[in-house]
Amino acid sequence: MSFLALFNKSAQPLHYKLLARLTAYNGSIHALAISNDGHLLACGGTEGIKLWDITLQKELTSSSNHHESRGTVSCAIWATTMKTTAETLCYGTGLGYIICL
């Protein structure tokens, strides 16, 4: 089982404080992306893409039903356009797919 550990930089140089440990991912993790506002974490890998609310430390949703046909998630990014402040999660897979949610 894979897990994610979130840290916050402390006041002391080169010291970090553990904020959260997220453990609901069974496969390997290949990509992470934090939203621009710092509230959402996208985690991608062998089980597709999963979204987490960092503040609540809860999984919001996952696209694990697509990973078998589209391949392992290999990259993820939160994108914005100049016309809006809304963010779109885009991720790519090892089979060449680019998916935007």
C-alpha cells in the first residue's frame, strides 16, 4: 500500500512538520499535483487519478475505472486559462492519453 505524507516547512531551517498522511492508495504513485490554491491534491499512478482535499484529509473522487483501458498515470498538472481563474486537472498516461477533467 502506498501512502502520501504532506509536510509544512517549520520556522527552523531545514525542518519540516508532518501535516497529514494519506493511505488509501493501493498501487504505486507516479504523479502528484497540488492545485494553485493549495486545497486539492491530485495523485496518479497504477490505479488512475485520485483527488484529495488537503485540509480535510479526505479522498474526494477517483477515476480508477479508466486506468485499465488508458494506462498508468504518468503526469498531472492543474491548468488555468487567462479568461478564468477556474482550474482544470489534466493528466497523461503511459499509453499516450491526455485527459482533462
